[in-house]
Amino acid sequence: MIRSHPGRTIALLFAPLAIFAAVPAQADGNVQCKSGPKENWKPIDKLKKQVWLEGWEIIKTQVEGDCYEVYARNGEGQVLEAFFHPVTLKKLVVFRRGQEIFRAKGF
């Protein structure tokens, strides 16, 4: 007869979820734009147009800390997570599947 410990069963059930939940944190956990007061930020609609002109299909835009964050699909259909400076709208860093694929010079 095989006996199972209830604590192990729960840990085994939630271990995959913990690993999955940790992946996005690795991607954006350290992004800081140092953007200053929000009254100096450009409207997020201008960023949406900029991203659209780049050929990205926007999935979601939001404020993350002191940055604008965009989830979008590029021309190849890949889902991207990108951070933009809210004052300049400069693209700072882009992640695909938790891996950094672009970083602005000096950022």
C-alpha cells in the first residue's frame, strides 16, 4: 500500500503554478523609467498610435510603476511585453516569452 503525505500532494499541485507565476516577474520586475510627475507624461493614446505605426497589434496597455507597459503582437504573431518612457515615449525594453529581446542604448 502506498501512502501519500497531504502536504506533498498540495505542494505538487501548486509547484507548476508557482513556476509559471514567476516568469513574468523576471521580465519586468526591475524596469524603472524614472519618469517624474504624471502631469508631465504624454497621453497613452499617443503611445498606442506609435506602437500601431510600428506594426504591432495592441493587446493591452497600462501603467506599470512609473512606465507605460504594452502587451502586443508583432508582425510575426509573437506576443511582446514592452516598456516605454511616459514622457518621451521612447521604447526602453522589450521581452518575448520572458526573454529580453531589445534594450535601448544606455537603459
